[in-house]
Amino acid sequence: MNTPSPFKLTLVIASVILCWAYSPIGIHMGLRSYSPGQLALLRFLIASVFMGGVALAVGIDRPRLRDLPWLLVLGFFGVFLHHTSLNNGQQWVTAAASSVLAQSAPLFSVLIAAFCLKERVSAWRWGCVLLGLVGVLMVIWGDAGVGEIDPRGLLLLLAAVSWSVYFAIQKHYAHHYSPLTMACYMVWFGTLMLGVNLPGLPAAVMQAPWPENLSVLVLGIFPSALAYLAWGYVLKHVDVSRAAVAMYLIPPVAMVMAATLLGEHIALQVMLGGVVVLASVAAISLEGRWGSVTQAERPQPMAIEVLGDKGVAEIHGGR
């Protein structure tokens, strides 16, 4: 396998950051003409067609019959529940704040590991989770103002939880299917579930102004499809711990986009809360990196492999 140049990798990583940073902006634009459910369905209908073309061109594995129930579960958490909650929550939260809250998924991954998977969680990680939750409260409070917090905005946290559940399940099948195969079936099954929002969608498409329809088209192709393919390419050539650093640039880029394209005013408390959330997430990853350095003195390939899987789960936020 040919190793790409650093310049090429930098361009690919930059494109992923731009795609995922655009996601909350595109959602806010789409919600001007579509209901949250309609927006999610239209976005993933576009993504499904695009991924279908990629699958025909490249080729993917057929799912094993016994895996179909779990692939449906992946589609439920990774697409249906995540994006339904995300779109509903973003009606009450600015795009800048939602870009930060989406990065809180690793905090909930730790909670799921402790309470559902019964994994041992270190005191360091518990401290990171508590710090991160304080940052989440700062973002929500600073975005809505004192006494004006709309509980419906907390659906963004449900979106982060569903994304964490998705990655906890996805880890089990990561060695059974290629990343492209997993992404295709997740998108297709999730889109089928979103079909409950089909009534009224054709009329909404015809009535929506072209800027809103263009924003949904971009959402369906770039953050929902191309970004995942590009990220998979990056992870083939870059260590997970190094690639994770790029993900911390998504909220700042999203804030700039929100201020430029939507004219949002970014509250200072939102920015400070964002720093706290990202610092806590980075600290979780840093503990894993220290652990890998210690293990390097006594080579243990399996330990490194497990750490890599955890890294993938921790650096993805909801898109």
C-alpha cells in the first residue's frame, strides 16, 4: 500500500474537519423549511444513494444472516435515534453550541463502559467525565441565558449518548466487516427506519427555497458520506492518537462558520464551556496514550490493538 504524502493527508484531514464542522450549520438551514424528521430522512436518502453508488463501484461484503439484527441496531442508534434527537435539539440551541455538545460523546462512552459493560474505569476518567459535564452545562447555560434553558435542547445530549452506544456495539463487529461495508449498512438500515417521516416530504421539497435544498444536498453528500470515507482513509495511514487531535478543531471551525453563514453571536460562556469539554475529552485520550507508552516497554500487540479500537470510538462525535 502506497503511503500518501503529508500534504495529501493534510488536505484530506482538512476536508473532514470542514465537512463535519458544516453539519450543524447545514442542519440549522434545513430546519427553516423541513421538520426535524423530514430533514433527517431527506439527508440520508441522499446519503444512501451516494453510498449505493460507491458500493457498486468498489464492492462491499454481504451481511451474514445472523448479523442482520445487530446491523439494524447500529442503524437505529447511529442514524435514526442520533439524527432525530440531533435535529430536534438543534431547534433550541445555536449551531455553535451544538457543535460543542456533539463532541461530548466520549464522556458518555465512559459512562456506558462503566454501567452497561461493567468495565473498570479509572479515577482519572471519572474526573474527566465530571469536568466534561461541567463544560456541557456551561455551554447550555451560556447559549440560552440564565433562566431561559429550553429542556428540549437537551436532546442533543441524547444524540451524543446514542452515538456512544453505536460505537460500543460497532466495536464488536469492526473485525467482521470493512469500514465501508459497516458504513453502508448503517446508513441504509437507518434510512429505512427514518421512512416513518416520509408523509409530506415530497411537498416540502417542492416548496422549500433552493438555498435550503442545497444545504440538505450538501449535508447528505459531504458530512453523511464523503467525510466517513475520507476519515477511514486517514485512519489507514495515521495513528488514531495523532488523528484524534484534528477532531478537536471541529467546534472552533463550526463556530466560525456559524458566525459567518448564520450570523450567530458566539457567547463567551459557550466558548469557555467548549474549551472545558474538549479539554476533558482530550484528557481521556491522553490517559490512553500514556498507557500505550508504558506498554511499549513490554511489547503487547493485543493491548495496542484494543487501545486503537477505543481511540476510534472516542474521537468520533455525532454528525
